[in-house]
Amino acid sequence: MAPLSGALRLLYEGKSKRIYAAGPGEALMVFKDEVTAFNGRYRDEAPGKGAYSAALTSRMFELLESYGIKTHYICYAGGNAVKIRLADVIPLEVIVRNYVYGSMKKRLPLLKEMDKLEPPVVELHYKDDRLGDPLLHPRDPVAAGILAEDELNAIEDLALRVNNALSSFWRDRGLTLVDFKIEVARDNSGFMVVDEITGDTMRLIDPEGRHYDKEVYRRTRSTELLLQSYVRLLEAAGNPSRRC
Ligand code: TYD
């Protein structure tokens, strides 16, 4: 793909990517090389990270589509860019947990790190960086008019289907999916999965407990070690096949 020129209209800029308008109803999601942790307190350039994230996200969306799960993915545009359909994103972060880790252990010390959660736990968080994406009571999104009554079950069902697809994909490659976050949008036929699926948004560990996710950077602050893990993830996953 030709380098992005200034002619593309920036629609949105977040911590890890920019979204540019790219024709009617379509956009380019362009991943940054930046890595941040602890709410932006640590920040580093990790050259190549954007391309690994774009390729892995594309591969993960192709996997979900092979399971009949709708996503906003159109094709992998090469380098750090993914072509997507523009969609009406719901301001929720949906987290699925197969094992206890991170903020769940902090809020509920009755649980120990890596206790198995059977069935998996699905959490809804309100997407607002200033508030630190607070965990919601399950009925909050209905009360706030973000979700209709029947959509509460539909979103949980979707999250668990995504969990089945991702867990079995990574299990086949020797890694355990501890937890992950997805974002969801609506179109006229229901929900679809949007945003990214990368080592920044899922925790993956090998049988020795080694991480292949952002935890590597959180613990070591080393961009080299993080990039090594992300290269391994992409090698294990394989490249996306739908190119544009
Ligand atoms: P969680 O344990 O809630 O938070 P933290 O990573 O700060 O300990 O994270 C659960 C999963 O969700 C983990 O795989 C990382 C992912 N996640 C995001 O992608 N974005 C976020 O803003 C948060 C809070 C989590």
C-alpha cells in the first residue's frame, strides 16, 4: 500500500491507533508503534509494533468470521493498516475471563491469580479513559439506554462465542487465553466485533507461565522483549489472507 498521505481525513485518534476515512462507509485503522502502560504513565516507541498489531488483528478477525462471528474487518491493507467498515460503536469494553488475573484479583482478593473461572466471567466496562473504564453493574447499560433489555444476553452470548474461537485457536498453538477485551458495534442485523485483537488486548501464557502479551512490557519496560513476544504471536497465528 502507498504511504498514507495527508489527504486522508482523520476521524479518530486513540492511544494505539488512528482511524482515517477511506470511501463511503469505510475507514483505515492505522496502528501506532507506541506502547503505553499504567494509564499512559509509561510510554515508549516500539518500532514495528503497529504492523504486528495490524496483521494479528486481521488474522484474528478472519478467524472470528470463520466461526460465523461478524466483525468490521474488510481486509489487511499491509504494514500497519487494516481496512474496516465504519460502525456505530457501543461505548462498552467487554472483558471475558477464563482465569483470574489483573484487576479481577485486585477487586476480589478471595480469588488467587490463575484460579480457573468455570464458566468464564463476562464483564462490561464503561468506555471512558478519564473515569478509568469503570466496571458496570450488568443492568447499568440498560438503565443508561446503551443496551436494550434483550441485547444484554446477546452481547454476553457474542463474547462467549468469541472466547470459544480464540481459546481453541491459541490452545492449538500451545498458549492459554487468560482473558481478553473486545469492543462491539451495531448494524441493522445485530452486533459485530470491532477495534483490535492483539497482545495488548488479550493475555496469553505458555505452560511455563511466560507471557506473550503486554504484561511483558508492564513487567520489564523492555520494548525489545515485547516486540519479540509479538513476533512469536504473529508467527504462531500466521499471516492474514484477505489482502487489499
Ligand atoms: P484487566 O485485568 O481488567 O486490567 P489490567 O490489564 O489493567 O490488569 O484486563 C483484562 C483484559 O482486558 C486483559 O487481557 C487486558 C484487556 N484490557 C484492555 O484491552 N483494555 C483495557 O482498557 C483494559 C482495562 C483491559
